[in-house]
Amino acid sequence: MIVVTGATGNVGRPLVRALVEAGEQVTAVSRRISAQRVPAGVRHHQGDLGEPAHLKPAFDGAEALFLLTSGDFMAAGGDLRATLDVARGAGVRRVVLLSSQGVGTGDLPPVLEDAVRASGLDWTILRSGGFHSNALQWADMIRARGEVAAPFGDVALPTVDPADIAQVAAVALREPGHDGRIHELTGPAPVSPRQQTAAIEAVLGTAVRFVELSRAQARERMLGVMPEPVVESTLDMLGAPAAALRRVGPDLERLLGRPGRTFAQWAARHAGAFERQSVEPAPRSSR
């Protein structure tokens, strides 16, 4: 049995599918989950990493655990120690943590990774670059105004497809040879916000204008959904990234035997999120 936390998110959903297709028994864990949100036959459990005692039923009988934390969890301190204690007590032997490249560059604190290393479990850490799917934050403005507003328009980073992260996680959870390893996961090429906008425009076949925000404007918008320390570190990584964050890493292609999928490929699969919905005109009343 493999437990997947964050099972309804951009990484968790394809990871659950990949594990099921490989013949694994899976327990899908999320704060908002139901039988309708997981593949047939997948056990599901409603739970929160912030309440580890409630997760024990999900961990019972499991051998491996995939850990994906939320922004809310990190804002509350990001302490995984109690969760890992419960998992170990329930018989879990292996944990795979989705972390961030920012930990390796010192832009983000190593609190999650430190807890995993000290857990007494066999561990693997996946340090991911930014997700292609972060572009979904632009969907409303593209549908409403045909524009993207973002800072640092020409700073290019090798963002990664969440479905590729899920494929790597499935390998690390199922196959030997990953204990004590850190895998750096990037996409196949750096891409800037302006280039991402152009890729979405090409998929839609309609004009999408790029509007560059100042750092102050971006900060104001981000504070509505992120705690201030996370906002500042995120803006630092986006605006003045270390060389390590700009570099395309070899681990994803080495582990999957193929290059990562490009942002343009991701945009083509998710075009519907950005398309304007046609509205049928109201019928005229007759007298």
C-alpha cells in the first residue's frame, strides 16, 4: 500500500493514476476528497498534515508515503515530525518528499527536508523547479481580458510539468535505488513569463497581451494568498534566481528515459482552462 497526500492536486492526481496503472494499492489523502475524485478502487481518506493523529487510519498497512505540503501548512510552521512519527508507528518504511530547488540554493528553509532525514525512514527528496501549472493563476484574466499580468517578464526558468514530477515520484516510491537520494527536477528548457504567454496565445489562436508588473505590484497581489516570508522568497527566486535555478537538470530525463514535457505541451493539454466560455444570448420574448 502506498499513501499519497495532496492526492487531488496537480501532482497528486497523476501520481495516484500512475500508481494504480502500475498495479499498486493506493490510499489517497486530501483535506477535500471523495470517491468521485479518485480512480475506482482507490481507498481515500480525508485528512490534514496539520492534524497528524487523524492520519493514522490512512497509514495503517502502508509501506510507502508520498508527502506534499500546502502553503497553509508551511504558514503554520511546516512541522512534519509528528506526521512522520505517526507514519513510522503505523509501519510505513519509505517516504518520498516533494521539496523545492529553493532549499538547495538557500532561498527556502530546509525544515521539511530536515524532518524527513531525521525520521528514521528510508527517504528520497524531490527538489522541483516551478510548476508549468502555476500559469493557471492567469486563467481568469486571460478569459476576462485576454492578458497576462506578471513580474519579471523576461527572466527564464526551466519550469516542470507536474505530471512529470508524478512519474518520477512513482519511480521513487516503487523501485529500489533511491534511498538517501535527492533528485533535482526541472523542465527541458528555461521559459520566461512572456514566452509562456506566447505559448498560451498560440494554443488559443487568439491574442493574449503580456503586462509586466513591478515587484511591488506583484507583492501586493501575492500577499492575498501567501504569507509574507514566502512572498519575499518567491519574488527573490523569480526576479534574481541563482544560477542553479536557471540550469536544466539531468535527473528527470535520467529517471524517466525521456526529456521532460515543455511548457507549450502542457499549455496544449490545458487549453480549456484559458478559453473564454461562449454565452448563449437570451431568447427574445414574444408578444
